[in-house]
Amino acid sequence: MNQIIKIEIDGQVCMGQKGQYLVDVARENGIYIPTLCNIIGMKPRGACRLCTVRVNGKLMTSCTTPISNGMQVETKSEELDNLRNGIIELMFAEGNHFCPACEKSGNCELQALAYRFRISVPRFPFQFPQRDIEAGHPLLIKDHNRCILCKRCIRAIKDESGKSIFAFTKRGPKVGISIDTTLSAKMDKTLAQKAVEICPVGAILPRAQAFRSPIGTRKYDKTPIGEEESSKKDPVAL
């Protein structure tokens, strides 16, 4: 039998089930907490840290924190906004992101978060790293310039035996995520498309396809990121 737990998020009383993670309970109650690495229904890894909130006065990642009775949660503050801004800015400064020429523009979660937090120019100097584009796979292209190392592809895209088709390569500042050529040899178009869709940025792209959705019809052209949760709380909010 499921145990119902009551917590408070930003002054709002919310109900959840024992074992649920805070980010999921918040979403179910119409409260948006930004995240880039989290995948609904999969065990979290806390890779991006964007979902950091204050729980009973302490900073914690909401995707890895199970709820407990009486939990007091703060998701919005100047401190938290500054933390999230810094993380997003570092991702732009560390990689080679040129949104106007990216096929994922308008459907990119990183870009959408930059708009949400009103980021135009990072406070950090751009690194302009020298990275390759992996184009040897018959179905996919892996652009290492855009990868934010969220590990979503590693966790979600697996072969028939359950082994991850994507894996970390190299170490330290040269670390990256590449396509395992052996495990991906039997990848079909359905799994390849899932890999494209699971990536929050434009790091995994389908071959022989470019800008399929015209400006104005793309996901975040219609609804800013996070507004889905707001509409659950208030049906007239857009």
C-alpha cells in the first residue's frame, strides 16, 4: 500500500508517495524545477545540478532527493537563480554552441533555459575547445561541440542485451560521450530516433536531415520551457 507524504514547496502544500523524488512531486503539483539531465521514469544521476533547491535550509538536488514528511522546500530565490544562471552560462562558455545555425534551435532545452533565465552573454570567457564531429555511424551524427555530458543518452539508449550504446571516452577536460561502434552496429531507425529525442541539446542528430520544423512551429516557439507545469496548476496560464 502506497504511503502518502505531505511536504511544502514554496509555501504550497503538496502530496506525494513514499520513495518519490522531489522533482517528480513538484512537477505533479504544477511546480517547475529546471533540469537538463533528468529523465522521467529513470533513476536520477544528478549530473547537471540545475535542479538544486533548498530543503530544510540545505542545498540539495531535487532529482536525487526522496521526499519525507514535513519537508520544507524552497525552489525560488535570488541565490538559486544565480546558481542556475551560472551553470547554464558555464555550459555555453565551455562548449561551442551557435544557436542560429543549430538544427535543434527552438527544440533545445539548454537554449530554452537561457531564454527563461534571460541569459544573453555568459559572464565567463568562451573556451572555444577543439572538438570533432563523429559522423561514422550510418544513422546518427554525434557533435561533441554541443554535448553537455548530461548522460541521458548513456542511461536511456541500450542494445537488446541492456548495454549502453553511448559511453564516456577519455578523461579530465577531454572527456566526451561517443557512440560505441560495436554495440550500435545493429541499431535500428526507431532506437536512433529515440537517441535524437533524448538528447536535450543538438549533440545527437539524424543523418541526412536538417531543419525539419520552420520557425514558429518548434517546441519552445509555442510554449516556453516550464510552462507545462504552470498550466497544471492554473489551466488558464499560458
